[in-house]
Amino acid sequence: MHHEPALIATIAAAFGLALILGFVALRLRLPALVGYMIAGVILGPATPGFVADVELSQQLAEIGVMLLMFGVGLHFSLADLLAVRRIALPGAVAQIAAATALGAAVAHGWGWSLGAGLVFGLALSVASTVVLLRALESRGLLDSINGRIAVGWLVVEDLVMVLVLVLLPPLAGWLGGTAADGASQGDVLRSFLFTIGKVAAFVVLMLAVGKRIFPWLLWQVARTGSQELFTLCVIAAAVTIAWGAAAVFGVSFALGAFFAGTVLRESALSHRAADETLPLRDAFSVLFFVSVGMLFDPRMLFDEPLRVLAVVAIVLLGKSLAAFVIVLAFRYPLNTALTVSASLAQIGEFSFILAALGIDLGLLSPEGRDLILAGAILSIFLNPLAFVAIDRLKPWLDRRTAGTEPAGGEGADPAASPPVIPITTLTNHAVVVGHGRVGSQVAAGLRDAGQAVLVIEDQDAHVETARAAGHEVIVANAAHPAAILAANLGAARWLFVAIPNAFEAGQVVLQARQISAALPIVVRGHYEEEVEHLNKQGASMVIMGEHELARGMLARTVSAAAGATPDAPPPAAPGVASA
């Protein structure tokens, strides 16, 4: 039995070429995704040689988007989204309106119709899920205040685009296009209300039913002891819920997968679920960038260079400037405004969907679609440079904001991290960064030993538990220089960095070491590479969970063999007590 192995050929060619060019890109100090997109261009129909199946690659890329948003949902809760609603909801709507108006104005200058300009502007207004999340994850910002604002902004954008996709067909006739089959201009209000109702029904169903069923199901599968069955359960939950949300409720795949992750977050196995999906998320996200490159025709750069430049300027400068001004208008710090504006300085999957729908409705020309694709490719290519520019600006911004009042002032949103925090009066104290599962135990042990404890935490739930335990709390991201200064590390006895993100922990260690060269700093790590990184940043000791488990098991076994009580606590790791 012989069939044309289109799927296998596409996957093999995409992965193989992406690996080679991704490696070359990293050697040239460029983001790996640049190599992935160039691989897509080479495999696409616009270049000679082997041509991969574009449709198949796009479907595989959708799986990557599902798994990526599912993983984000595993780290997010409804409380996290509600905490940033005051900026995410009005900010996203205002930014979409500003970018759409800017794109429509440019299209009008080119002589396009109102409908074409509207679709063109909307396509340039929405950011790519994959690019935004990869950018935040690579810089350790996903769990920070700025990261939660950007993700909340993204969720609102997805919801708005769902409404746009539903309302555009009945409005096409008014806008100079062809109304979709079965759609009439009088259906606009009904379509709007129906869509709102379906989205609300989906959210209620997930929170009321899925919040109980899916965590319970995960536990039942975990009790079987089968690793492969557990992995299958997690992936099946992510993909099937996302597909069901799109098929039944009209919600996007990304949004459905996100809510699937948020309901599974209620399970104690959510961390294990996140680890199980990570390899597949990374693999399929590579296919997303390859699929984007396959849609790009390089000849567009030579045929319409000025128009391509205008599109890139709207995405990188116009849209970013709009987001920057909006964030500052809500009285958030300058650092937050820069991070959000850089995160949104690209376009992606929804832009392609809108362009395709615009062509089907007779609103957008193929030229408009090609310009959107060119803008997506170049904006994704250039987006990492925006974060590099922010990193270069941070020292200057910190000097400029030091000694000033918080940007939010009185009545500012509590989710915003102010640039100035009052310095604690504690001395000879222990500073614990993070009050999660590890940090809370460290803080409790120090308190029981009679040691004054200062906790640095930015998640509301953990802040409440730390205060309930009687600790002084600094509500801020510990990587922010103002938080480190407020902890009075020069007079501190210890610093324990208990957050799981090694890159963010490294920033904390580096800043702390600049304040005090002799301060004992104990940090948690997961992998040997993280240990090496944290040691280079100046950590006194890096504790790996696997090593401590082995020591604890050995200590308890030896103690039991010697006649001691088996339940006695294991001895402290060497050097911790003296740190």
C-alpha cells in the first residue's frame, strides 16, 4: 500500500530545515524563530524546489496554538484575569480601535474601499498568540504583573476578533462586499447577541461544570500509574475542549484551549500536566512559524516596498505607540507601558483568518492579503528587537524613575507595580522571594525559629497567605529594582529566592549581589543548566529538588537502620544552616 506521504513529508521537511536554520540563527545571535520562518519561506510555494503542503502545515500550527494557550491557562486563574481587567479590557478595545483607524486611513490613501480598509485595519490590530507568549516566556515575564496584563489584553483581543468574524458577513453588503450565504443586513443585532450568548454559555459551562469534572478526571487517570495515559488525558483535554469550543460555541481554538487550562489549574496535578505538554508545545509552535513563512511571497518586498514599509510601520510603531499611550493613560508605570507595547508589536494567526474572510466576502483584494502576510512576517521577525531595545532602556529608565512618586498615585490599579516602594525598617531579617509551595515553607520555618521574615510576592493569593502568616510583605515583582531596594538587603541576614523561574531568579540574585557582596543567597533550581546560570549570577547556594529528595530518602533510611525514629526530619542540606 503506497500513498503520497504528504503529512510525513511536511513534518519531516519542516522540522529538519527548521532545526538547521534555527541553529544558524542562534549562532548569528538572532532569535531561533527567524530561522524557522526562513525555513517556511524555502518550503513554501513561492520558492523553487520541494514544496510542503501549506494546508497541512497550517492545521498542525493550530495544534501548536491550542497547546500553547492550554499551557498558559494552566498558570492562570480567573482571579489573575480579573486582577488586570481594569487595563486589559478598555486597553485592548481602545488599541484595536486606534490600530483599525490607522490602517483604514492608510488604505483610504491608497484608494481602497471602506470595507477593505476596515478589514485591513482590523487585521493589523490583533497580536499573535504564539509570538507574544514565546516572547514573554523566553524573558521570564509570563508570571509577572506586566506579563499578566499582556496576556489579559490578548484574551480580550481574541474575544473581540470572535465577534468581528461573526458580525462581518452580515455587514459585508453595507461595506461594499458580498454578504455570506444566509446572512442579511438585518441579522447584525441578532448575530451579535447570539455570539455573546454562546461565549457566555461556554464560560459558564467551563467554570461551573468543567472546573469539577476535568480535575477529577485527571486524578482518576493519574491513579492508574500510567504515564502515557496521563499525557494522553492532558493532550486530549486541551485539543478536544478547544475543538468543541470552536465547533459548538463559535469560540476560537486558542480561547477554548486557554479556558481548558484554567479549569485544569484547579487540580494539584496542574504542574505535572504543564510539564507533560511542554515538549509538544515547543514542537508544534515551531510548525506555526514555519507555516507563517510558507505563506510569504518574497517578491512582495520588491513589487510593493513602500506599501510593505507602511504596513510594518503601522504594526511596529503605530499600534505600539497606541498601546503605550493607553497604558500610561491608565496611570501605569513606564516599564509596564514599554513591555505591553513591545509584546503587541506583531500580528499573526487572526490576521490571516480575517484576510481570508475579507477575500471570501469580496471586501479585500489578494494584494491586501499579501501585504498583511508580509507585515506579519516582518513584524514577527523584528519583534525580538523591540524587547532588546527595552532591555537596553531599563537601566536608564530605572535611574529616571528612582526617587519619583508611583505612576499610579492614589487610587491607581493595585495590579500595577509602582516604581518606588517604601524601604522596610527590618534589620537582621530574612528575605523570602515568592510565597508559593516552597517559599511558604521556608518562611514558616524561619518564623518558627524566631527569625523576622520579609516576603516579596506579586500574586494576590500568595500575598494574602503571607500576611495571614504574620510576615511583612512587599507586593511587587522581585526582579524590579525598586523591590530589591525596598527589602533593605544591606541589613538583611539571608535571601531565599523560592520562585520557579530561573531567569527571573537570576535577575533577583544579580541585583542583590550588587547591593551586598557578602549576603548569603539560597536559590531553587530544576536543571543543571539553571544551577550553572544562577551560580554565575552570584548565588551562594542553589538547591535542586531531585538532589534534596535523594538526600532526604537516604537520611531517613540510614536513621531508621540506626534505630532512630523513621519520621524524624532529615538533616538540613550542607551549608544551608550557615548561609
